[in-house]
Amino acid sequence: MSGGVSSQSGRASGAQESREVAEGARQERWEKRSFMKELFDGRLSLDLVHPHPVQDPEEAEKAKPFLERLERFVEEHLDGDAVDRDAWVPDSVLEGLAALGAFGIKIPEAYGGLGLSQTSYNRALALVSSRCGATGAFLSAHQSIGVPTPLMLFGTEEQKREYLPRAAGGELSAFALTEAMVGSDPANMSTSATPSEDGTHYVLNGEKLWTTNGPRASLIVVMARTPPREGVRGKRPISAFIVERDWPGVEVAHHCSFMGLKGLSNGVMRFRDVKVPSKNLLWGEGLGLKLALVTLNTGRLALPAFCAAAGKGCLRACRKWAKERVQWGRPVGKHDAVAQMLGRMAAETYAMEAAVDLAAGLADGKKVDIRIEAAAAKLWHTEKSWQMIDDAVQIRGGRGYETADSLRARGGEDPEPLERVMRDSRINRIFEGSSEIMRLFIAREAVDDHLRVAGDAIDPRVASGRRLGAAVRAGLHYAFWYPRRWAGWGRWPRYRTFGPLASHVRYVDRASRKLARTLFHCMVRFGPQLEKRQAVLGRLVDIGADLFVMVAACVRAAKIAGEDRERAGPAAELADQACRLARRRVKAHFRAVFRNDDVTTYRVAQQALEGRHEWLEEGIVAAQAAESRAGG
């Protein structure tokens, strides 16, 4: 019995430490406004996103020849099927991309880069990934989360002069955070960096798992524990270091292979008594996780760009097939079952590109905090693109399941690589923050203002007197706040400048206030247990993400209407359909917030964990165990 109490106590303290680590890594201050933060608070702040951000004409003109050269290079030299077949991106491809400047797209020209915007960066990644996902991942991991971005954000001038030109010139970089027992929860990180007595260096020891680019990288950002000391936040602070691959003690312990992205260079990196110069500490001790989160705020925008490119590829492959393939006397695209999938694919591909361009424009403008928008785009795009790719394979049937090499070999077939695209895309819902983690991250940011106002009132760990005072202050705040989330005019003729799409903008206005009220109701109903009701939080987050995408779709249609008459009508039609689909999901999520089967589903899951339903697993042969293979 005492063992059970000890175990429970250990789990509780472990969970508390994890929360403290996560809270310590958050950006606590909101120095800029956030469209989605205000949306979760019941305010549709169109002034932040409409008119649509416009790319700097000079920057666009500078990016144009680079993108044209990159497109030609991809068409002539990048064979995605060969990369998949050989499980290797050729050195010649990486060298060719480096020669074009593709390894330093956002690095300032002063440090050897191209100095282009997030918008141009996204377009470059879309071009590369449309031909080969693994090669796109090389560029993204190198620039979005590898050395360049954290160095540009937090590096000293000395560090920038030393490493940015190398990164821009083609030296691959990587980011090492994950460990065998550390994924999205870094509280258990074991890799350590111990300062030397003379303060000249740190001694790095540990092992990192799933380090993308690691085995072929020259430069690696490594997260490690540093000793607690006065002036450094946290009991077990985490710090970031720039580590060079050829330093003594750095080794590749294992090359990982995966379901998709076969050409990806990913492995287990081992660090044994590596001497890291003190000057290679990034930002400061104890700031490693915050550095990672800030870096990912814009770094996450790369994945939505990949997803939008995949959507375009699926649409092109399926449109052609559905028009030419005849079954029962009609093209398959004329049959309603296929048309439903194709129509959804077209509308949501448009919505994907709209959200990618809007988020990138906001990032380039630097006037808005986009931490929630980037996370929401990553969540929405990766979820929707997976469904879209699944539909694409379904539409093409056996030819969707067959490999491009096989289609090509038997002649007369269009070798669309949908089978490869499906394998390559599955990881998108996992890396750089799984969908589940993205929902928790967004939910935490969405309730930030509520926790500031009423956090102490619902926290059982707070002293009773302090809780009572907090409850009084919260009551006064919500006496004004809550009625205003019912008030407001979200009907005709408001937003009429959006023309036929105005009804959808009005819906977002009304739904945002309902979302704020519902979030408040959840806090009142569940109190401190709300953080454990992840399915409930997930529905609220999904509502917010759909509302953001709806706004992006309408704002982009308005932008196109002012620029291109020929495309204005088609854009409005696609935006309308994307919004119709989103509204149905939003309504379903609202209905399910309090009327659901979450409790019984959780109960069944716990019963399964306890072995109550183990009999269901009878009648199969278990996968071959490692011990059996070794014995054989």
C-alpha cells in the first residue's frame, strides 16, 4: 500500500514538474496583438488581417529570379521516386540547392543569405516538396528549426558572423531535443552540459533521438540540462548550444528509417564528453526551451506550406483522372461519391493556401504575434491534408495504391506518386508538435487571460484567503466581460464589403463570441480539471482553427477580387465552399462540447490498459520480438 502511495506521489510531483517546465518555457507576455487570441476571447479583429497583408514589392521582385531558378532545378535534377527508392538525397542535389542559395533563404544578405521573406520561403519549400518531400524536409529542418532561425533571433553578433555564412553556404544544420524518454514533455531530459571550472566550456553528455538532418549535418542546436544556479530560472534549467558535428565525442549512434520520407537523414546522436565553448551557448542558461518555442512560432509555418503543395498535387492528379476515367458510361468525376471528395479537395486546397499566405504575411509584417496562428495552421493543415491524400488515393483506386515505379514500368499509365505522398505526409501530424500537443498548446494560450483573472480562484493549491480574494476580483471582471460576449451585431448588413462571403464573416463574428462563452462555461464547470479534459479542449481549439481558416479564405478572396477579375469569381466560389464545410464542423464541435461520450470512452481505455479486454487480442500471432530475432 505504501508503494502505491509513493507511486502516486511520484506521478503527482512529476506532473507538477512537467507543468512548471512548460510554464517556464512559455512566452508569458503578449507584446503584440494576436488575431486568434482575440478570436478566442470573442472578438473578431478584422483590422489585423484585412486588407490582406501585401508582400513587399521590392522583396517579391528580388525573390522572383531565385524561385524561377529553383523551379527549373527541381524539374531537371530532383527525382522524388529515385530518392524514395534509394533512401538517399544525392549530394549533387544538396550542393545544387546550396549553389542557388536555398540553404539561406531567410538569412540576411549581410551574412551570405538571400534575405527573403517568410512568404518567399514558403513558396520555395512548396516547389521542392511538390517533387520530393524528403528534400523539402532537409531544407525546412535546416532553416526553420536548425541553426539559422534561433541564431538570427537570439544569437550574438559573434555567433552570427561565425555560423550564418556557413549555414547559408550549404552546411546542413539540425535541432536535437527529443530523447528516448523525452518527447513533448522535456521535464525528464537527461542530456547534460556541465560548465568547466575555468568557465571556458561546457562538457556535453547524452543521447538525442530522431534528430532530423543529424547524420549529415555540420551544425546542431542541442538542448541540455545545465546546473541550477542563482539568477537562472528553474530547478533543472534547460539550455541551448551550437555544436559542431566534427568535434571529438559527437557521433551518429544509429540511422533511423521510417514509413515515409525515405531519403530523410535522421538518427540517434550521441555526445560523449564533448567540449562546447562557452561562447556557443545560445541566448543564456535556462532559456533553451523558450528559445525552441519562439523559434517554432514561425518555423511551424513550413509544414502548412508543404501541406498546401500536397493538396495542389492531389487536386491535379485527381482532376485529370476523374475527368478521363469512365465508369458506367460517365467520367468518375460525374458520380456524386467521387465528386464530393473532389469538391472538398478543391475547396480545402484553396483554404490551405489562403491560411498559409495570411500567416506568412502576418509573420513578415511583424506587427502581430502569430504563435497561435502558426500552431493552428500546423494543426489544421496537417489534419486536412491527410484526409485529402486519403481521398486522392481512393479516387484513383488501385492506381493510387500502386507505386509510381510500378505504374511507369507497365507503360501507358500516368505515374502519379500518391502512394509515396501518403507515406511521406503521415509524419506531418506528428513532428514539430503532434496534433494532440498542438491542441493543448493552443488551448493553454487561449485560456491565458482567464487564468490571469481567475486562475487563483480555481486552483486548489492556493490558500483559501487568496482564493476568496481572487474569486471576488474575477466576479467583478466577468460581470462586465460575460454580457459583452452576448452583445454585438453579427447580422446583415455588417461586413457587406465581402459581398457574397459576408454571411460567412458574420458567422465567424457570432461564433467567436459563442466560443468565448463556451470556453468560460468549461472553466466554470470543470475548474482545475479542465486541463485533463483534453477532448473538450480539442473541440474548442478545432473550432478556433476552423474560424481562422474561414477568415483567411474570405480575406484572400477579397484580395483576389481587387487584383484579378478573371479569378475573382472562382476564388469566391472556393472560399464559399470551404466556409460551408467549416461551418458544419464548427456546429458539430459546439454540440459535442458538453454532450459527448468522453467519460465512457476514457473508462474503456483504462479498462483496456488494465488488461480487462485482453481476450480481444486472442487469435493473432504477435509481431516478432527482438529476442526472437536475436535467438534465430
